[in-house]
Amino acid sequence: MNEPVPAEPAALAAPAALAAPAALEAPVESAASVGVGPWPGGADEWPDDPRFDRELLAHGDTRNVVDAYRYWTMEAIVADLDTRRHPFHVAIENWQHDMNIGSIVRSANAFLAAEVHIIGKRRWNRRGAMVTDRYQHVRHHESVAAFAEWADAASLPILAIDNVDGSVPVDRADLPEACVLLFGQEGPGLSPEALAAASGVIEITQYGSTRSINASAAGAIVMYEWCRRWA
């Protein structure tokens, strides 16, 4: 996503959990601007840290990343995320090239899932991911059977997210710290094979007239509930 670069960025205030050493404090945008411009001063004043990207220091950083990662290389950001990823995984069936898949991947990045698993077609609609898939580990499985075999070998219970008979509301459901949250396609939901592979089925309580909510919205709700309990 290309966003305008401010001419004179202000000082960067990184979140406490990701704060860089004081000597590496960098400039950041004001509340009204988006992204940061070039690092003030010449190249001789750039941070002496291999995590920083010289191109970004020279030209500015307008990527959709939190302030603590401004000017970092993509590889450095992924490496740092890898030290803090949560033990839950996210899996999505991909039989219809569902546009929601990209949005679910974006939410998985936001909630720091260990990995995203695409089941079915290898190609998936990345538009909704907003390039967050660059920072998120994504694994492909040819079939539900192959995915279930992987989950069994990893000792991870599969929890299906669908509003079918026997499903348990997410606020009362057992949600283990290490698990896989399995989502289906917009409309048809999960396939019979996916439901059969799951050790439990979770639903999101609704109060209006619609039968279901958007798949990407459901993904964000359940991931947030996991983080509320465990993060």
C-alpha cells in the first residue's frame, strides 16, 4: 500500500515490548501523517545496526508496520516476530479462491499466529492480506487429510469454526494454548472432511437475523478470544 511520505518526520516512540535501544531511537510521523520520511541527517548519522535497511533510511518508510519496526529490513522484522509468535495456528480451506483468505492472513499476522495453513488450492487471493503475508509463515496442504496428518504429527488439536449442530459458543469453548483454528469458505463453511478432522467445533454467538457473519470477521473474533485468554 503506497502512502504519502511526510517531509519532516517527528520522533519515533516504539511500543515498550519492541522498543529499540536509546541510541537507536528514530524519527516517526506525527499523528496526522502516515509513515516516515528519510532519516534526518546524512548517511554518517544513520544507526549502526544491521536490522536497518539503508534504502529505507535514505528514502523513508511508508510500509504498514508498527513504529518500532520503521526502517527495519523485512528479514529483521520476521526474525524478531519469530522470537515472540504465539503457539496457535490458523488454517483455511481454499476450494473457491475465497477473497476472505487474505483478510484472515492479515488478522493472523496482527494476532501473531505461529503459522497459517492453506488447504486445497495452492494459489489464494492475497489482496486482503495487504502484504502482511510477507511477515507471516504460510504453509500449503494439498488436502484435508494431509493437513490433519500434519496436525497429528505436531500434536495440535484442530478446532473447527462453524455454526453447525453441536458447536460450542467461543466464550465457553475449550481453547487450548497450542491448537489450530480451522476456518471454511464464505457461504458453504467447512467441508464435511474438515469437520470430521476436528476434535471440536466452535461457533460465534449472534443476535440478529443473519445466519452467519463474514469469514474474515469470524477469524478475527476467535483469534482475539485466544489472545484474551493466553497472550
